[in-house]
Amino acid sequence: MLGSLFSSAAWADMQLNMTKGVTDISQEVFGLHMLVMWICTVIGIVVFGAMFWSMIFHRKSKGVKPATFHESTKVEILWTAIPILILIGMAWPATKTLIAMENNDNSDITIQVTGSQWKWHYKYFDSDIEFYSVLTTPRDQFDNRDGSYVTKGENYLLEVDKHLVIPVNKKVRFLITSDDVIHSWWVPDFAVKQDANPGFINEAWTKVNEPGIYRGQCAELCGKDHGYMPVVVEVKSEQDYALWIDEQKMALEQAKLAEQESVGATMSMEELMTLGSETYTAYCAACHQPNGMGLPPAFPALKGSPMVTQDKAAHIDIVLNGKAGTSMAGFGKQLNLKQLAAVITYERNAWGNDTGEMVQPADVNALSPAPQSAAVNAKDASDAAATEQATNDKIETVALVQEKSESAASVSEPATMEQLMSEGEQVYIAKCAACHQANGAGLPPAFPALKGSAMVTEDIPAHIEMVKNGKPGTAMLGFKDQLNAREMAAVITYERNAWGNDTGELVQASDIDAKKE
């Protein structure tokens, strides 16, 4: 009975232990945790056992005389050597696991994770899909200030409107950053916990072995609603993941068409106030409070505020673009035109503001940084379908490049500029664009721009060396084990001539082979 009580499985079932997780890394971390715990337990038993044994059997009342020696070289060597060996025994497997946790090589998918108060934004570099993920636990379950009790849901404070979806048995790299304060993206089942720092990009990765839904949270105190920005990751089979990607692309196209259609829509005050109330509760009430009283000075009151009762254009602008230097984030990328128009109308007429003014989607569109065209017809739909097909064709091309064998023989025949640029673009999209971006602008400082960079416009041997072997101490990895000589020659030529670099220089496979390790 005692054996089962103190077994690791029993502790895990009682939620008093770390989770084993669903990745090889998480299970290694769990194994290390248990190894160190049992080593410390044995040390504690030995040390305290010796201490209490000495206190009991060598106490003064029994007439025991203390020893008179002052040192023993053998004992000192022994009690120095044993801890060193114990530490080495713990450090060796721990170091191997830490190195594996930092190894982002050969990832299949790259996702940018951006934290903001208080939600997560996900961007799939390989599929041109991005969205915000926001808490959906009903506010009355946790904001019950009147003392009333509301039954908590099964996934209380751990449920969101949109899951991060990844495929099973694929290595997924996360580029983690923030656009306001420090957050931390944490999923215990993956053994992934990485800080999201504004202005910096941290990396992490996972390869999940079991389909399912896994939940986590922001693990860095980031403000008043820190506890309300959960992480939910849904792991699907490869087939289901491919279907999900197709569904998201179709949904994006439909959303674009819906946005265009909404430009010419005229909504009634009732429609605007109803939708505005829903939008305000979901996106604004956490800061400005359901009653519009805010939490000054960080989150000013909207009730009676000149900002929401006077200049309509200024009101639209601050909701669209936020206000630099404050906690007010822009919602232009999170809400559609109807939601924006509705929430602005709601703020101008709720809590006794009663301006009587309505804001229509066209008003918001007119002040948007990227206004939508109101012309929606068969040609638009045809163009959208053509764009979607072109995107699918490009992704298929990229997939073919990615599936090439890493051991493919070098193509030694000289290639033309046209051939190298065409092949180089495909390789760049598959291997480089996730970090350096499709337009070569990069994500400084972690991933520097290639457009106009001296690295890709000046010394060719240095450029080849960088692509082949990477640069130690940076995020730049070597591709000598991933690309053959022809592919490296093509992508280097592409980088030296794309985005206005226009060096006019060709790099051939023979140049790559000539560059010794």
C-alpha cells in the first residue's frame, strides 16, 4: 500500500507531481525531475538519519565523550568527491535534455506566437493564416462582484474562441514575442514555457505524439487580467490538419468578401447596439469595465468621456489603431468592419452617453489604413478563387521542395540566371521565408533583413559559408545537411538578386562544392 502511495503514478494522479506530457521532451523532463527527486530523497534520508542517530546514541547523558581530532584528509576528499559525482550524474542527462529543448533544426511548421494584454495571436508562416485567440469563459463566472455564485464550466478560464491547431508527429517551431509587456507562453503537456518579450523573439519547439486538446496559460504576471489569457492547442492527425488548413483559407477568403460586402451595409441602431454590446463585453469590458467606468488612470472611463461623445473620427481612429504609449491597443486587425462600427456606436450611446449617433461600417472603412472596396461581383469572386488556387499551387510547389531528399546528389551543370532565380525562390520560401520573411525584410534583431544587406550583396564566399554552416551564437542555422549544392547555389543567387539587391551575380553548384568545410 505504501509502495503504491509513493509511486510516481500515484503522485501524478493526485496532481501533486509534474505531468509526463505527450512529447518525448516532456517525458525526459519528467524523468529528470523524478531522478533528481529520488537522489535528493536518498541524500536527505542518509544525512538526517546520520544526524539523528548521532544525536540519540552519542548524547552527553549516555556518557559519550566527543572525539578530539580536528581534520581528516580522507574524509574531506570523500565528502567532496561524492557530491561532485552526484552533481555530474544529474548534470549529464539534464544537459542533454536542455540541448535537445533548444534544437529547432529541421522543423516542419513555423508559428509566430505574439502575446498582448490579454490574448494570444498566432501566425502560420507556412500557410499565411493568422488569428487571435481570446478567453471565452463567460464573464459572470469570474466577475461575480455582487457575491452571487455561478457554476464554473468544465474548462474554467482555460477555454478560447480559436484553438492553435498543429499536426501530430510533426516538429513545430514557435517564434514567441510580445507587442506590449512581458508574457510567457506555457503548455505543461509539451514541457514548453518561453517568455514573450517585446522587441525580441524567443524560440521553442514541440513534436506531439498524441492527438488531443492541451491547455496552458500565460505564466508571467502581465497586468490585471493575467489570469485570463489561456493557451489551448489542438493536435490533429495529418489528414485532419490538412483539412483544417483548407477550411481556414476558405474562411479567410469568405471573410474578405464579407468585409467588402459590409462596406455598403447600413445597420439600424438596434443592430449596432446589440452587436456592439456583445463585442464590448468580449473585447473591451476587461479594461474599461462592463459599466464603462474603467479603472483609472490605466484604463480611463468611457462613461461621459469626451473621447466617445465628441469627435467621431478621433473615436474611430483610437479603436482602429490604439494609442501609442498607453494600454490602448488597436482592434483594426481583430474585429471586422461591422463589429468596429457596432462597438463604437455602443460606446457613444451606452451608460447615459446617449449621443444618438450611429457609426456605419463605411465610416470605419474610410479611416482604415487598408480600406476595402465596396465593389463585390462575380469578377471579385472569380479573382478570389484564382488567388486561392494560386496559393494552393505555390504551397504544393513548396511541399515538393521540402520533400526532396537531403542526400540528393549535387547538380553540377551550370544553370542560367532564370533557372537559379526560379529554383532559388522555391527553396527560399520553403527554408528561409519563415525567419527572413517572404519580402526579405526579416524580423530584426533575431532575423536580420536580407534586402540591402551587405552579407548578401558583397562577399560571395562569406555568403556561401553562412548558408552552408550557419553562424554560431545566432538563430542562423547551416543548411549543408538539408540542401544539395544546386539548391544552395540557387537560393544564394536568389538572395543576391531579389528585392532590389540586383547584384547580377550567379552562384553555381560548382562554387558550393569548391567551398571547403
